[in-house]
Amino acid sequence: MSRYEEAKKIYEKLGVDTEKALETLKNVTVSVHCWQGDDVGGFDNKESLSGGIQTTGNYLGKATTPEELMADLDKAFSLIPGKKKLNLHACYAIAKDGEKVDRSKIGPDNFKEWLDFAKDRNMGIDFNPTFFAHPMVKDNLTLSSPDEEVRKYWIEHGKRCIEISEYFANETGIPCVMNIWIPDGYKDIPADRLGPRARFKDSLDQILSIPYDKKKVYVTLESKVFGIGLESYTVGSGEFCLSYSDYKGITPLMDNGHYHPTEVVSDKISSLLLFNEKIALHITRPVRWDSDHVVLFDDETKEIAKEIVRNDALDRVFIATDYFDASINRISAWVTGVRNVQKALLFALLQPNAKMKALQDNNELSELMVLGEELKTAPMGDIWNEYLAREGVENNYFENIKKYEKEVLVNR
Ligand code: RNT
Ligand code: ZN
């Protein structure tokens, strides 16, 4: 009997159908963030990263052109099983006819190569306006700025991005998730907390006033508790973003690096599912702060996956990765993190969820704990390996990446 057949039997005894789990997993789409490939650099200007987010490290071989980033994405995609989507940021716009890219004027033309790239790989595209690392970010403010020229610039950027998102959705035939996150905030205690939030609200109202097809473009709004240099106040706080999403009927996005250290996104998912048709996630790994470390197969990632799976919400949650580590091979970082999201989903799919819920409802909490612990050491690795084999990707991806590093990355 193969290892898979044996593991399948063990799971059967636990009340889990491994075939069903594998079938479900292969249809889950994970939106892969392009910005792991170049430390959130982008191509539209030479400004260094800002907005309270930071990459650290200087590993060799960073992609510096669209061609290099596409090649690296291809390498990563070839080693990641399952369905994928490409998650782009506006700063990855490609200049046309030698013209400089102006974020308030970008359009589909600046993303034609990306569209072709995604289409050739049968992928949809998700999109993000880039409200950071740009000369028009003044005093750490964009959509909440008291300077009307600054605010208008970024409102225009938001509008252009909705148009680009709709173009992606139309051309790929797959809805586009467009996520708005602004870094705006203050390092020290502000004199006015209301004014910036009122302006942010008005800016969002203006951006969302342009007509777009809500079944093609899902606008999401991402909150944050603090950023580096913006410790005392962020305009787009949790309360602001949840309230705004509800008021406008857009989709809330939770990034699990964006909360106080003892808060967990896994505990928030059920509440949001009760009040929203769709929700969106940025899956990351915060170490002591919103450090955006590579996602591991750790407890909170598993708990997030369990909340999606056992609440039958796989088709209601937009799952995206969001991390950036410049201290290790960037392709290895991509593959490891995305695979871990998928592994966590498999772990969740291999739980006898109905039985566990019944144990809770019958107050059989000792048995629930024992079963939960038993599942942690059940032979999931054999099911995962079976999944990789069926998807035609190698289990040991590191040799492959090392070869690419030697042949391609060192020459950059
Ligand atoms: C920043 C947010 C945001 C960014 C990306 C690059 O804290 O998490 O989602 O990481 O847009
Ligand atoms: Zn994020």
C-alpha cells in the first residue's frame, strides 16, 4: 500500500475523506503578491519604499525590470501547486513610448504586458493603487491630506486604478479585487483625529463615485493599527475601515499583521462573515511588529484556514499573500509562503469539522481537545505529497531554486 493509501485509511477512521479534501484544495485560488520579487520596489519611479512599511536584507538577484520580475514569477508559479492569481500594484506600471508614468494618469496601456502575462497563464489579476513611495506623498499623507492638490492627485490615482481593475476583469473574464490601503498617519499624538478621517472618507466617496461593475471589480479596504514612523495614529484604522466598508457596501480586508499583538484575525473572520457577502485577507507573518515575514505553517495560519474552511466560506474569502523578505532567496520566499497558505488550507480540510462542532455543542470539551491534538500529528504530509504529485510539482523545490539562482540570479 502506498503512503497515501495508508494515510487515507487513518483519516477515514477519523471521519475525514481525503479525496474530497484534495478535490477542494485544487480549486482554491490564492492571489500571489508580485511585490515579494523586488522588495516592493515597482518600476514607476526611483523613490525608496515609504509609508511605514519596510523590507530588510540585500539578498542577491532582485528583479529590477518587468522582464526579470515576470521570469521570477514564472519560476515561483512553476513550483506552486493549485490555482493562482497575480496580485499587482500600480507602481508596477510599464512606461509607454518613453513617457514617464504619472500615477494620476495611468491607464490600461501601462499594464498591457501584465495582462498578456496573466492571460497566457490562465490567471486572473488583482490590483492595488499605490499610495506610497512617491513624491506626491506629502508629510506622510495622501487621501487624507489637508493639501487639496495632494488629495486630488491621489483621488485621481484611485479612479484610474478602478478603470484598470475593470479592464483586467473584462480581459481575463475573472473578477478583479482592488485593494485600497493608505499609509496616512502621524508619528506623534495628533491635534485632530477627526479631520484626516473625514477627508479620507470624502476621498473614498469620490473615488467610488465613478461607475464600475461591482460583479467585476471588488473594491476592498485594508485597515492598519500603526506603521513605522506613524506610531500614534493611522487614519485608516480598524473601526474606520470596517465602518466605511459597511456604509459603502465594499469588502473589508484584514491583514494579520495589522492588529495589536494579542488580537488574532482568525477570531475576526466569523464576525465579518456574518455581516459581509465577501471578505478579503492578506496573509502574512508579523514578528513583534508588522514585519511581513514569509508565511510559515504555524498555528495562526492554520487557525485562519480552519475558520475559512469550517464556515464553508472558501468562495466568500479572497485569499491573498502579503509579505516581503529581502534577506533570503526571494523565489524561495514566494514558494514557501504560498505553499504554507495552501498547506494550512489542507490541514483545515482534513479536520472532521462537523464532528468537532458537535463535540463543542454537546460540551464534550475534553474529547474535543484530545481529537484536536491527535489531528496535529496525523499523516498530513502524505496527503500533501499526494497533492503535489497530482499537481505535477516537486516536493523538494529548493534544488530547483538554487539552480535558478546560480544560472540566472547571480548574473543580475
Ligand atoms: C501595508 C499593507 C499593504 C502593503 C502592500 C504592498 O502594511 O499590508 O497591503 O503591504 O500593499
Ligand atoms: Zn497588507
